[in-house]
Amino acid sequence: MEPDYLREFYEVHCDEDARLRSRCGMVEFLTTMRYIETYLEPGDRIIEIGAGTGRYSHALAQAGHSVDAVELLEHNIKVFRRSTLPGEPVTVRQGNALDLSGFPDDFYDITLLLGPLYHLYTVAEQKKALTEALRVTKPGGVVFAAYCGSDATAIQYCFVRGMFQDPHYRALADPVTFKLHSNPAEVFALHRREDIDALMDGLPVRRLHFVGTDMAACYLRDAIGQMEEELYALYLRYHFAICERPDLVGASNHFLDVFRKL
């Protein structure tokens, strides 16, 4: 069942495909693709859970890889299908990251979980999504899980946009640590690295990378949009060089956790 708040957000307020095609959004997209391509082999089977409008699924399928996509929202599926090219080796069906019972165990080489953890608000739900992603992944396969960062949200919205002046939003922050908590009304579930480490504790995985996929780009949106191509290319090189630095990654708006199923 589609939650009303998610349907409204993605139908009315957010064009996710356009976001990832913007100059700033391309930093996140190119970084994620860079890590996926590091582990992708010819003939690998890929599943994207929570595929949205298909930005990643289409890019991978158009590069010749076979992709099965699962998406919760019918609106996004319609956009996904409109964007599918003739002969593109991609399928899409409606489904929920918490229940992938229509998919077999130990089947996929690469599993993408790039959206669901943005919108799951309890540890139990987040664990369930991770364990379902792992279930459908082959032993030795690689999972890519994306999260939204708490501190970038605090800086960009709560301080820069003054949202902390509203008692409702002030109440969402721990008064000592300023870790943000969120509910469906705020749409996005927010994490710090230690939250993600706790989620992964005890799962049969080995972490390969923990990446800030947009890092400073989320604070430099206007400047990045105005860069000449040569400077933008240099910025991307800089970003790729720093996106795993432990002293910087916590300030990213989006995280990518990359791990291998044991």
C-alpha cells in the first residue's frame, strides 16, 4: 500500500529524476555509479529495490546489464516505464522493500537499496529492509544501501532556513547532540554513521566502503551550477578523492554503505 505522504511528496513536491540530472545531483549520481561499476561484472544480475523513476536502473540497463526493479509508488513506475527504451534489459514491478517474497534467495550479484532507507522510520523496519536485500543477494554479492544524513539536514534546513525557530522542528533534535529524529510528516529518515553501524551490527556482511555521495556539493549548489566544465570536472576529481574521508563524510547529505554478503 502506498503511504499518502510519500505519494504526495513524489507526485507534487519532488522530481527525483530531475534532481539527479542537475549539476549538483549529478555529483551524487556519478559517485554512486562509480562505486557500482567498481564491483559490476559482465553477466551480473542486478536488482534495484526502491528504484524510484529508474535513474540508476536505466543507466545500468542501457549499459547492457540485466536489471530487475522494484518500486512502491505507482506514479514512479509510470515514469519508469515511459523512460524505458525498446529492448532495454530491465523489468519493473510494484513492491515493498520490507517484503521481497516474490524474489528468490541468493539470486542477485548486485543489490541496490538506494531509496527505501530514506523513508523507513523504525530500526525494525530498517533492519527488515536490509535483511530482505541480503536474502536476495548471492553469497559474495555486493549491496549498496543509501541513507540521508542528519547533520547536513540540521545545517541546511534547521539553521540556514531557520526551521529551528519553530518549536516543532526544535523538538526533533536531541538537545545535547543535535541528532535529528524524524517521522513520516518530515518524509525523510535521518542517520549518522553510528546509527548505520548499529543497524549493520550482527548482519553477515563485510563493509567495503562508507561514502558521502554529495559531501560539500549540498552546500555549494549555486557555485557548482555556475562552474565551467573544466572546473566542474576538477571539482568531481576533488570530491572523489575525499568522499570516504572519515573526518568529512558525516557532513554529507547522502551516505552510501557498500558491503559484501558473506
